[in-house]
Amino acid sequence: MDRNQVEQEREIRELLRRADRHADRAGNLRRETLRKLIELAHSPYPTVKSLVASNIKNYIVDFPDMEDDAINAVYDLCEDPISKIRIEGYHAIVQVSRTQRKWIKRNADVLVQLLQSDEPAEVVVVKKALLEHLDMDAPVTLGVLCDQIMPLEEPSDEEEQAIRERLRSLVIAFMTGDARRSIVERHAAKNNCEEILFDGLLQAVAKLSYMDIRPIVHNILLALPSLRSYSPRGDKLLQTLLARARATLAQELRPSPQPLLLASTRQFLDLATFVSFERRAGHPLHIARFYCSTLVNRMAFSRLAQATQLAVIHDLAEALWVVISEGENPNHVSPEDLTSVRNQVVDASIVLFECLATSESQEPTVWGDCRKLLHAVVQVW
């Protein structure tokens, strides 16, 4: 062992021993010990840096004027060239957060950045540290996670954007994978966690790509207590998805010599119908209104490929079937809304029935859709 290493290690161990026995928690001896620990975070010797990582938490709380330097020393350990020291730095972050809860937000943000590590063993430790931060302060940690998902507000260069997108995918994978049970089962129903989570992720749904949105909706949002049945939040989610579909549709309805498949629009609509039809989180009246105001007029409908036309009819028929069957429930739909949608369907019914009559599809669902549309039209007559 290097003589300097032996001397440095002996010196800090002796200083720690004396400081631990010192009665004055904020005295000069303990202050000098913390100063030495901060300095030795950059020692060339791993054993010395290990001592820093395991002891610095015991001194930060007593010296507010040295907190910034101390926490930065911990962050430096997390960037050490040696993996073992980096991992000890991750553990030190957790210890500091337990000692000083005001550091939880900043430390959680640093841990999120560390998800980008190329070392699988280190990522496991980072994820565990983030889960511990969730248990320490779920609202704050969830807020940090949601913030990291959102696109940057200010313009950024390609490299910065690529880094942000990679980090976003890692955070989404963490929230919908390793952290899902902790988020949904342990924390969502506590304090204001669900509100923070829903509001943050709804903003993401309004801005991110379909590939990012899908796991968020399926694995997090639809598992929240308030979205397990029709609710105002479920309607907000559904309307946000339909707004994305409407914006995408405006792009896909541009002039084209070929029948339109609306592939990108269909992705958002399929997600919307899953939220409404399968999970019953948002009312299908919103879906019926969407189709009545966009695609079931003759001009737009005639531009669609037949498979897309049949998909439109299926979604509309399914939405109408549920809307009409629940029409007597004043908590779900008003008589005025129901009458308005029915009248719009009657106006569009000729176009829709023409498509069904000329369809070559042998799928049983086609005739089921026809029956549901007829039922909606007859209700008006």
C-alpha cells in the first residue's frame, strides 16, 4: 500500500474517531472533519473515498454553511472513475436525503440523470435509490420524474435534444416498469400524489409521441384510483387523446391521390377507444362527437381507405351504443347532448350505410356495427 495512502487513511480515521466523540456537534473539530471529508472526495485512493462516502452524511446537518460543498462532494463521488466508488456515492445520496429531507428533490433529480449510466449493475443501484426517494417523499419525487418526461420549453441543439429524448425513455421505462408497483399501489392514493402524477403525465400525453404516451396511459394513468371508472379525470385524459388525434388528422387529411389510411391518427384513436370502451375511464360521448365533427361527412369519409372507413364506423357505432344505453343516467350524459349526437348521426347515416352495404368484409363485427347504427338512428325517429 502506498505510504501516502496509509497516512491519509490513518489521518481521516483518527479525525472521524475524535469527532464522533466530540460533544459539541457544531464545534470546530467536527467542522474541520467535514472540511477534510469534502477535500478527500478527490483523493486518489479508493479506500479514502469510501470513508468519505460512508461518513459525510453524519456532518452535513450540523453545518448549513458547508452544505453545498458537502453535497457537491457526494455528487463528485458519483462521477468517480471507479465503479465501486460511484456506487458508494449513490448510497451516500440516499443517506443525505434521509438526513436532510430538503435535499430530496435535488438528489432525486441527480439520480434520474444517473439512469443514463452504461453500467447495468450501477443502474440497478440508481433505481433502488430512486425507489427509496419515492418512499421518503413521493410527491416531490414524482414531480421530479414527471418534469424529466416533459420536452424542453426552450430551443435546443440536436445533441441536447437526443440526450433529453434518451433520458425521457429511461424515465418512462422506470416509471412503467420497476417503479410501477410502488407508484400505483403504495403512493398514488396518498396525500396529493395522484393529482401530481395525473397533472404531470397529462401534460406529457398532450405533447409527447405516441410511442412515449402509450405505456404512460396503459401502465400508469389507467391504474390510478380515480380512473378505474368514469370520472372527470378520465374525461380529461380522453379529451386530450382526442385533441392529439384531431391535430394529427389535420396533417393526414392533406390532398393525396391515394385513399387515406390515417395510420398516425388511428394510433391516438385506438388509445382513446381503449380508455373509453375497454377501461370505461372516459365517456364515449366524446368519441362520438369527435367522429361526427371530423370524419363522417361525405367529403372527408370518401377520401378514406375502406379499412379505415370500417374502423371509423366501428368506433362510432360502439360509442353510440354505450352513449344511448346510458342516456338515462344524468351523471354521464345530458339529454341535450344525446339528442345532438343522434341528429348528427342521422345526417351522416346515408354515407355510413352505403359503406357497409358495399363492403366486402366478412367480419361479423361489420354487421354488429350496422345493427348498432340502425339502433341509434331509430332512436331519433
